[in-house]
Amino acid sequence: MVGGGQLARMTHQAGIALGVQFRVLAEGPEVSAARVARDVTVGDYRDLDTLRAFAAGCDVVTFDHEHVPTDHLVRLEKDGVVCRPGADALVHAQDKAVMRERLTALGIPCPRYRLVAGVDDLAAAARELGLPLVLKATRGGYDGKGVWVVDDLDGEDVGRLLSADVPLLAEERVDFVRELSAVVARSPSGQAIAYPVVESVQRDGICHEVVAPAPGLPEDRALDAQGIALRIAGELNVFGILAVELFETQDGRVLVNELAMRPHNTGHWTIDGAVTSQFENHLRAILDLPLGSPRPRAPWTVMVNVLGGDYPNMHYGLLHCQARDPALRVHLYGKEVRPGRKVGHVTAYGDDLDDVRERARHAAAYLTGEIDE
């Protein structure tokens, strides 16, 4: 797995039971996955020679982020390295312009958009799509980074963005009810599964809370969202996990917002809440093993991210949280605690949504120091 973050750490954990020998290309010796995996190479994923040396002898190479240069992936595949997802698929998660153009050509519902290369393009986008606009860097953005809401074309921020010579995508600002996520897995043999569609609650561009399944989502809309995700996986030839982030609009439609071709934050609930976690199914898919059941274990599961707060030592909070709620599941990523940084998540599940949500929120708030009782 290229990338040594918490996604690699949790994928490695899932691989232990499968007997998978797991190698990590980590950004440094202290990153999340490097703290637990035995076979770790520290190196720069942007360097082709480093990637080639890392991939030598691997049956399959997969990714915990989308930032490996596309050209490098093409070269690896020409060398005979099996990359899953492959370069032709992954580019749709790397480049938002490529993704929008391909999905639109396939007739998959997306927000209206225009590519922006200068002032004239931005003015044309404002006339066509209206203000406010959402501007996105076509490459490199994540967790709210590389996304800007534009209310005024004459603002200083707009001028700075246009002068930075960064390829931009302008999208209409969708009047959505909430954000949803449809996570699916697909294997080279063509088998595919879909997890229940979840509701994703964002704060400052970062996923804060996930509720599985999405409360009050009509069955036909849930099936529509799952169908969209499965169709994208098939059309783009994705192998592994695909997460499709969606807007649910005021008029009952679902529109594709973003794609991720790797285990995803909105699928973390599956570790404790589903028969087979997204991490295990990612491994099963890229190794072309039969996929596991995505069925939920309980009527409701709520996952809340733990962001760095006032407590530098997260283990201090475990005494309270685990004594208060023995059924609570806590996942800490072994990362240095910094304000706003994802350092773990908590999961609660059960029959009553209000109770499950309160338990998960309480634990996350206590671990971060927001509450002390």
C-alpha cells in the first residue's frame, strides 16, 4: 500500500486475519501505519525510482491516498506492476475535471460545472451557474482543502486563486438537504457489493459524523445511490473500494460530489457495524477473493471522528469512555495529537438511533476535551 496513514493502518489490521503479507511505502518512520506494520519502506511516493523499488515483488499495489502522479502509475503498469485501482481508473479520483467530464458523458447526475482558466472563464461560469460559485482545485484537494466558495468575483481571494495558475473547476452551489455516501467494492472477476447508504455530517470541510444507514432515506433513493456507485465502479473499471460522496437535493435527487478509490472515512463504521469491513473487502477485491457480506450488524451505527483537541494523551480518556459504555468501540491511529487533526474515531451501534448517536458523540467529545464528565 502506497501511503502510511490511518487507512493503511486499518487495512493492514484487516489483512492480518487473511494472512496477507503487507508492505507499506510510508512518508516517514512515525506515521500511523509505519508504527504497526513490519515491512515498511520510508520514501517519497512522488519519486518513480522509489515506487519501482517498493513495488518489486508485490503481487498487487494499492493506495491509501490519490496523490501518486498519474504518469508514474502508467509507468508502473507498463513495467508489469498490478495496480488496483489502475491508473486509468484512479485518474478520475485524482483530477476533478476528468471526473466531471467522464461522469457527465455517462449521464450520471452531477452539479453543473465549467472549467476555469482565467477571468473570462470565471465570469462566464458566474453567468451560467449563478453566484455563489464553488471553486475547486482540479488536483490535490482533500478534507475541504482546495475548495473555495465565491460570492464576489472582485474579491481578493478570487484574484489570488486566478493568479496562482492552478487549474480550477467552477461548480454551481447545490442547495442540498444533506450529504450522503455510497461505498461499494468491485473485484477483477466482476463481483461487486454495496454497503448501506450513509449520511455524512461535515464540519469545516471535514467528515465529522456518519450515520448508517442514512435516517429517513426512501428505499428507492437509497437504491438509486447504490446503483450510481456500482455503475461508476463498472464504467471506470475500479478494483477495490469506491466511495461516492453525494448531495441529496431539495427535490429528492442525488448528485455526485466526489469520488475516492480507496477505503474512505464514511466507511469506517463498517469495522464494527458491518459483517465485513470496507478494509477487508478492499483487500478481498484487489486480491480477487470472494467479497464479504456488507450487511449491517445492528439497525443503527454511528461513527464520530476524534479530532485533536485539548488532550495530547488520548488514552487518558479511555478510562471514562470505556467504563461509561462497555459496548463502545474506540479506534486511535497512533498519531501525534494536533488541533483539528484526525487522530481516531469512535463507533456505537444499537437499536435506538438517538441513544447510539448520543453515545458516540459523548465519547468523541470526552476524548477531545470538549467535555469532562
